[in-house]
Amino acid sequence: MTMVWNAVMPLLRWLPGFLGWLFQTSVMVSILVGLVLLLKWVLKDRLPIKWQYALWLIVLLRALLPWAPESSISMYNLFSLSEPSGRIDALITQVAEQRQPSPDAAEPAAEETLPNGVAEVGGEAAKTKTAAAPAEPADSSRQPAGLTPKDGAYAGLFGLWLAGVIALSVYLFRINRRFAKSIVFGSNGMVNPELEELLQSCQHKLGVRRKISLRMTDQGSGPALHGLRSPKILLPATIVDQFSANEIKYIFLHELVHHKRKDIAVNWVMTALLILHWFNPVLWYAYRKMREDQELSCDAQAVSYIGPDEAKQYGHTVIKLLETLSGKPSRLLAAAYFSKNRLEIKRRITMIALFKKTSFKRTALGLILVAVIVGIALTNAKGKVEGQSSPIVVPSEYSFEDWLWYDDYMTSQELGLVSKPDIRVEDKGYAFEIESVMVDNSRVVLTAKHFGPDGHFLQSPLEDGGIFIKDRDGKVVATLAGSPGGTRPNVEEYIFLFTETPPDQIVIQGKTDHIWDWADKKDDIKREKIEVNWKFEFTLDMTKAKRLGTSEALNANYTTPAGLQMEMKQFFRTPNGLRLDMDLDLNEKLAKQAIPEWRQDVELWYHLETDDPEAKAKYFGGQSGPFGGKIEEVYKANASTSWSRTWLTSMVSLELKNIRFVLDGYSLPIKKEASVEIDLNQLAKKPVVFEDEGDKITLEKYGFETDPDTEKRNLRLSGSGIYINQQNRDKWIAMDANETTYSVIREGIGRINEDGGSVWDELDFIVNDVPNDISKLTLKRIVVDKVFTDVNWSVDLPSYTTLPWKNK
């Protein structure tokens, strides 16, 4: 027993320092959480959500730091924080003194039964008495040498903490194990090849090269990203039946953003901190708020990949998930999961509806704020300095104009192109109010507010239309186009593009008999159709807007070698930016290859360049920059589609005279197949070579394996490959002699070469669920979205002598 206690005693001596550090860290992190919550409340939506989420990562880092340097700017100089074991040591000492009898007290019994039934052996009383009058050494089996009541109190406190750690760890292990058994292991690896192709295209869009497997589950909750070492997306089977390909694309983008940002790893670290600090309710609340901001930040980044034009559809997908799926999985699961929390969903929908690209001012604010928080939160208070403190730096309130992500409103207001009509309609408590209308010779931007009876903001209530821009004869002269995002919370923009030269006067008319709202139903949210009678009408004079802008008809045509026909129609210069209109069509040959829905998926890749000596850079746009863009569809006429792009003043300076539009390429979904025959018995002797569209794949060996999850037999074909069409989105299938089709998954390790293509030294094709007697098969590739780079077209856009609004 003596040997045991000799081993335990160093641990007991270590406990005060450890528990003191744990207590102090918990207090310091709680203070930091309070600061983060205060900043979020003060700044609200003025601070981009990605920077709000970054603040939680600072909290995470603070909790992980075993040591931090002292600094006079540390926020903890404001608080009286003792040495690591100071506060807790005082508490332990007080408890120990209450348990220690006075020297004059009678010797207590050797054993005292505590309320919990645990026997306490030995005590401080015995030690005190021995010091007063030497006696026989105490029995080592009853009194460990050097063990004091304070040591016992520390050991008891440590035991209580350890019990909580073990209990919470066991609980987390059980729910994650139950999740893995019911959903992960119970999922199906047999996936529709079209979904595999869609997932691969989304991975390419986000630049995710790691293999992400797709698993189908019969569970009603989801979708989710699961796994650190072998990430997989869990997709409920009901989604495939009830969701369109575009909606599933948004789901994939959301989950892939989780993977790209390592959110599962972050959640694991935060969960580990919760285990350590299980006794601190502030950290539990911070964990919940961090997960909420994580989802919002993920939404914002996902929407940034598809553009603001599709933000509304993305939000509708979130709502549809809410209506379709059931269950509320624990936030402590080792997965990035879709949440059905009512308040969180409302906040997500609001953020998506008001999506806008982050301005330089907001980005600068986020960087400055994070830098300040790092400086004041990741340092400790100055030691032995009293009466000194550094105030917490909180940015002051900013005016409305400071938070506009472009300055067009202010410019237009100075030019007299912004009006504020007194328009407000209300029916059954649902109100619509126009805040301002900005016009130029290219577009009309109507800024409005709409609220429900309880004052909540209505997100896109006029989903089915209801606002029209007409001339005095009642002819519609402008078409509703995509919005670049709200100018601030609780405000929505309606942007209309003129399809021809606007009349001298326009009539803005509102008329609808119903709107859409998201109604709270207990713990659920559903879209609800509300019958209302909203009507308004007012007239605006356009003569000044027409005088202060220019538009020129263009007659620049180009047909790509593959057959995409492009015709530039007109070019606008306005005080609010530049706009280029173009018609797109396919010649007969390319139309036969393209899918019928090509207008929805065609993309142009271009950049703008200038020869102006005052320009800071010759090239100020590119495929991956803000000017590499997707089609902005305005209207469809016959077999063609109209493309329009507006560059705001924050993107392209209006002072530039010589601007050239340069086409870099385009992508178009086409129907094209290429295949190769494979004889497994001859593969080792004679490698099979697949060549198509400049790509070359060599298969040299094969093997059979059993899927550990599904226990189905798969065929793995291995080799190497050289890709020229790295941006192609491929779908692979396999067929046997009976024309039975098998799904195929492509895996491998590749690298980018100097020509912009890719080289794959290891390239595997996994043919799923093959029969035991398979010996011959056909491997087929279908290129569903081909990238064309064989283009040679540049157009000098019209220059100017003077800008009309400069001479107003």
C-alpha cells in the first residue's frame, strides 16, 4: 500500500495546478464568449457572417492555449484573475479548515461515515495530535504519509470532474456509435450515376480533389457530411425522388463547403473542449451559437459559388428540406448535419435572401476586428500590475451609407436619380412599403420593405410576380432580373432591366392577390400562401436618366468553331455602371449534341482588359475573378437566349475609355459517349487504352474486393491517365455482355501539369456490385458538360468623349 501511495502522491501534488488552470481557462474563455456575443449583438448583420464565425475560432484557440504571453493590451487586465490555482485553492482551503477540528478537540474516531457511504480513513486531526505529542507511527494502511485534508479535497474535486468527463465521453460515444450503425453503416452505396456525376461537378467547382463518397440512407434526417478520414455525404433516399437536380446541387455544394473548411474537425475539437469544461454552461451555449454561425457561414460561401441570382432558389431548397425531412439529430454527432431549429432556419433564410458579396469596407472591418480580438484575447493580463486596464475595443456604429457594398445609390442621389415615393399598402396586417427607387437608362432598382402582422420581415413575398414597369400605354418595358443582394437587413431590392430604350415616363405598377410567407407552426416552419390585395401605381420621369446615360447598338457577331453563335446587341454607360447585352444560339450541328435544357447551364468565360495608361492593371478580370461569370438570363426569344451582364462602379471604373471584352471559353452540356472494351483475362498481358477528346487513360490491372459497408463485390480497374479536359464533368458507367449497367466510381491521385491539364499516376475505376462470373465489360464515359477553349473573339467596347453625368 505504501508503494501505491508513493506513486499517487506526485499526482496529488499536480492536481492543484491542473484544476487551477482548468478553472482559470474556463473563466477566461467565458469572458471571451461574452465579448463575442456583445460584438455580434452590436454589429449584427454589418459584420459578414464569415467573420462572425471566425470570432468563434478565436474562442476555440483561446481554450486550447496552455500558455499565453502577458500584454498590457490584454482584455483580462480589466478583470481580477488570480494565479492559476488561486481562487480554487482558497475554496479548497476553506473546505479543509471546516473539516479540521481544533487542537483542543477530542480525538475523533478513526472512521467517519460520510453521507454518500464512503469511509474516510485518517485525517488532519490525527496529524495535529501527533505533532503536539510524539507517538507511535500511524498505521500506513490507515493514514498515508503526507496526505492532508486539502489533498483529499483536491482529489475529490478531480474525481468529480473526471466522472463528468467519463460520463459525457461515454454518452458521446454511444450516440455517435448509434448514428453510425443506423445511418452510416445502414446506408446504400448504390447511387444513381447521375448523382455521382453531379457530385463530381460540384467538387470540381469548389476545387475539392479528395474522394468524397456518396451514400444513400433510408433515414428521414439529413443530409449530412460524415467522417474525418473517409468523408462521405449521406443523402436521404427521399431527396432523390422529391428534389430536382439543381436543388441537389445546392445540397452538395453546402456539404462540400463543410468539408473544404474542415468543419467536422473543428466540431470535434470543440466537442473535446466541452468534455473538458462540461461544468461550464457558457461554453455549451457558445457551442450552439458557433454551430449556428457555422451553418450560416457555410450557406454564404455556398451561395458565393452559385452567385446571388440563385440565392432565392438555394433558400427555397433549405425550406423544402425543412418540409421534407424529419428528426432532430444531436448537434454532438460527428457530422455536419442539417438543422431544423426554428429560429436558426429563419436566420438562415434571412441571410440567404439578403446575400451580397462582401464589400471592401466590410472585409476590412472583419480583418481589423479579428486582429484586435486576437491581440486582446490571446494574451494574458500583465503580472503584478494593479490599477491598469485596457478598454475593450468595440467598433462604433456605422451609418447606413458606409455599409452599402457599392456607392451607386449615393452617386445617383446626388444626380437626382433617386426618388422616394410615398407608397405604402397594407392588407390583413401585411404591409408593403417602397423605400426608394433608383433609375438610369439601363435599369430600375426598387428598394422595398414588407412585413407581416407581427412585424416580422417577409422574405421574397412576391415570388410569383406583382411589380411591373410599363410605359404610359401599358406596355411592359423592363423585365425583372437577378438582384445583387439587399442593401441592408430587412430591405429587398427588385432590379428591372430595360429591354429597349426607356420611354420618357414609366409607370411602376404593383398588383397581386397573394403573397408567400414562412409561417411558424410550433417547432416547424412552412411556406404559406396569403391572400392579400396589394395595389399601387406611380409615375417616374425618365428624361434626366436618359440624358445622363448612353447606349449604343452593337453589331459584333461570332460563331465558335463548335457552333455557339454570339451576337452583341447593345452597350450601356450609366452613372451606376456598365452593361453589355448579347444573344446566344446554337447552330444546327451543336444543337443536336446539346441537351434540350442547354440555356439553363451554358456558361461564358471571359475577361475585360484595357489599354488605358492610367489603369492600374491591364487585365482586371478573369475566369476565376469577379468578371468570370455565368449566364444571367433575362428573357428567351424563340430558340435563342439573351445574356446580360452589368458591371457596377465598384468593379469597373467608369473613367476607363478603352475596354475590351475577351472571350476565354465556354461550357455547354452535350450528349456524347465514348467507350472501350475490356477483357479481364487479357488485361494483365495487354493494357487497355481509352482515348477521347484528347484524354488518354491506360488500364493495366484489376482486382475484386468486397465493400465493407454493403458487403457487395466490386471490380477495381487500375492504371494511369492524362487529362486535357480537366474541367469536364464526367459520368462513367459499365456494361456487361447482357447489357446490364453498373455504376462506376473514379478514384485516384492527380497533379496539374504545365499545359493546364492533369496527370494521374494512380487512377482507379470501381465497378460496383458485379457478378462473380464477369470477365468482359464495356467501360463508357459520357461528357455531360464540355468545356470549349477553341475560341478567338475580342471586341472593343464603345469608348466616349465625355461622360454626360460629369457635365450635368
